[in-house]
Amino acid sequence: MDLGESAQYIRHHLALVGRRDPLFADDAVARVHGASLGLPRALGNLARDALIAAAAEGKALVDDACARKAVAELTRE
């Protein structure tokens, strides 16, 4: 998937659980997209982990720092 498709994929899965308002910042989407190489399963796993990182920090929006933590956990960066 390209970046736009990845963003839509995340929005679609959030809509499936009833979330309609934005939850991921654009830079967070770009980071998880890049790290996942646009592969749906990897993208979903990274987005979930970034969401967990945001919740752990009490953030209402998944930002780049949360996405970076998710990528680091996966890649050990």
C-alpha cells in the first residue's frame, strides 16, 4: 500500500470499532507506514502498538513519539 492507502486502512479499522474522529497524527501514520513497508498486517500491528504507547502516556492522539516507540519495539532501533 502507498501512504494514502495506509492512512485509509488505519481510519477504516478505527471506524470498525466506532472511532470516527482522528486518532493518529499524520506523522505517526507516515512512520508506521514506512516501517511496515505498507504491508497490512505489519501496519496494523504497529498502529496497535503505537495506540498502546499513546494510551500508556495518557495521550488522546497517537503522535510521532508514540509511533517511534512502536517501531523501536519491533525493530530494536
